[in-house]
Amino acid sequence: MKKKLFLNLIFIAIVAVSLMPWIPIGLGQY
């Protein structure tokens, strides 16, 4: 159970890092 939560946190962190460069671009379009 704890391991699955840990893997979920890693997955969320990876997604957040890959989306981070796009956030200012998305905000800049408005």
C-alpha cells in the first residue's frame, strides 16, 4: 500500500516537472 502511494507521488512529480515549462507559455497566451 505504501509502495503504491510512493510510486504515485513519483509519477505526479514527473508529470509536474514535464508540464512546468508549459505553464508560463499557457498563461502568456491569455
